[in-house]
Amino acid sequence: MIANKSNLKWLLLLALSLIWGSSFILMKQGLKVFRPDQLAAIRISIACLASFPLIAGRIKTVPKVSLKYLAVVGFLGSGIPAFLFATAQTRINSSLAGMLNALTPMFTMLVGGFFFHSKFSGRQMLGVGIGFLGAAGLILVRADGGLSSDAGYAALIVIACLFYGLSVNTIKTYLSGIDSILISGISLLFVGIPYAVFLLSSDFTFKLQHQPGAWTAFGFLCILGLMGTALSNVLYFQMVKISTPLFASAVTYLIPVVALFWGIADGEALNPLHLFAMLAILAGVFLISKQKIKSSS
């Protein structure tokens, strides 16, 4: 049983790396037609719609006390980050967004320590410091080597990673007894309904009818919603439940590699300093993942 669980968590890690690593290039394609708020709404609405049939008959089995935590996971783990990433990618490359996403384990550790009574070591704090130095390099340096004027947009991804850290710790602490499909589906309901209302009140349908390339962009975002949110949420929540928050967030080791591949394939320019900065972030992630966090009594 232990061996099977260990093998499963590594398979989930690989699958999630490929799915989420491809999310950034899909967002880039969607932004050719849709605004960031529309992109986020399409992504979450599609994911919510796909998840609902799987949970429709089981919602009442979830304890009412868990609903507030599911709402937290919905907004902080999916809804708000979807908008932040889309907004950031209006000004920064998809590959850079994927690299910055690697900050998630650091925020998972810090949030666990400050808000969920977890303990961490000096080595892990060193990892956080190295990782944030790498993040600063990614945020501040342009592809041509000059200082970036889009640091504020890159910082939106840093905020999204903080929200991911809060979501991961919430799942592990308060929702570990709930089925992964229910966690994903119900949390998406909290954000999917208001996002769908907003989307239909915008010029979304007008763009589909009249703007060239709209259906192609919408197709990319449907893939993003189905794979990058609905399916990946279920896989991710399952991995959180059978491993640790830090192991689950370590999916970000491979996400930047996949995102970098897609970015280069799409002709994005990078500075060698960006690669060194990414390596610094991954070195930081390695240090904080090296020692398992112990919960305080």
C-alpha cells in the first residue's frame, strides 16, 4: 500500500507538471482575443461546468463546517490566481510566468509556519532567501538585459503564489477527509457561478460572433479550463492528501521547464540571467523540500 501510494504521487507529479507547464502558453493564446478578466472567467466557468456532473449528487455529503474552507480554496486556489496570471501575461512572457510560478513551495512553507503552526529549519529559510533572490532577478531583468518596467505585473504572479500557499495548507489542514473530486468541484462552484455571470454580461458573446480568431482562442481556453483547472485540481488535491503540502507544491520543479520549452517554441526571448534566476529559485525549492516540515503539537 505504501509503495503504491509513493508511485502514485510521483505519477501525479509528472502529469501535473506537463498540464500546468502548458497552461501559460494557452493563456497567451487566449489573450490574443479576450481580456484578462474574461480569460479567467472562461477558464473557471468551463472548469466548474465540467466538474459539476461529478459532484451534483454528493454535495450534501460534505459537512457544512467545511464549506467556508472550500470557498477559501475556490477563491485563493483558482479564482483569483487565474485573473492575476492572465493580467501578468499581458506584459510578461509565458515562460517567465512559468518560472515565477516556482515560488509556490516557498509560500507554502512560509504560510504553513506563520498561519498553520508548522515548523521549519534554518536550511529552509536559506532556501527561501535564495529563491526570492532568483525571483527578484526574473522580475527586474528584461530579455535585453536592462531593467524591466513591468515588475508590477510580474509581482502579480508572486501574489498568486502566496494564495496558492494558503490554499494548499487549507486543504491539508481542514479538508484532508474529503474526496478530491468534491474539493475541486465544490470549490470551483464558489467562483464559477459569479465568474459565469460576469462573463455573460461582458462582450464575450459578441467577440465570439464577430472577432476573427475568437473561436480558436476560446478553444485554447476550453483546454485550459478542462485540463489546467478541472482535471488538474482533482489530481493536485489527491496528491496533497497522499503526500505533504511541500511535496505537492514541488510540482513547480518541472513546471518552469515545460513552460520554458513552450515559450522558446513560440519565439519568446530570454536573457541568460533569467535561466540563472530560475535555477536559483529551484535551488531554493530544493533546500526547503529537503527536510520535511514537522507540525507543532
